[in-house]
Amino acid sequence: MDQFLAMAFAQLTWRESLRDIEACLRSLQPHLYHMGFRGRVSKSTLADANETHDWRIWADLAQVLIGIARPLYAGDPIDVDLNDTVYALDSTTIDLCLSLFPWARFRVHKAAVKLIFG
């Protein structure tokens, strides 16, 4: 749960590295409990969690959230006429030093937006 909260916080606040995430969360240490964090957030813990947790967990979570959001906004008019529903998910990458994080494969494209047609 702490990994999800940290990654969501990083996405919403435009953090650029695990060190940046850690420093920012440490500066908010007294408030982390109220944000749902269960303990201290450290760079190595985040790196280990990102290495071991399968990305499909987040894909499944996105599908659940889409399932919740779809009925909430079903009646809202949009400016574009589409045959199907389109969702844009941001998959911004965080730069990591390969000498310190050999598991982090190099990606050519950054801040790719994945469109899901439903």
C-alpha cells in the first residue's frame, strides 16, 4: 500500500526520481500517517517494491478504477464524438542510474500516453 501511495504522490507532484520522492515525503513526515502511509518511506524500499511487484497489479487496478469511473461520468457530455470510450493513462518513467539499478531497463520513450479503447 505504501508503494502505491508513494507512486501516486510522485505522479501527482511531478517527482523525478526515487531520491526526489523520498526527500519530499520525508519533509512531510508528520503528515504521512494522515495520507495513509504506515511507516517511513525510503528509497531502497521503493526500489525493492518496484522491482518485485508485477506491473499487471497496476493494470488491474486501472481497470477497476475505470469500472468505477465509467458509470459516474456516463451522462456527461463531451466535446468529441467517439464511437467507443477512450481512456488516457500516463505512464511517465522515472530516470534511474543503471549502475545502481541494473534491473531498470532503458526506455527510449518517456511520458508515453497509453490509450485504452473500451
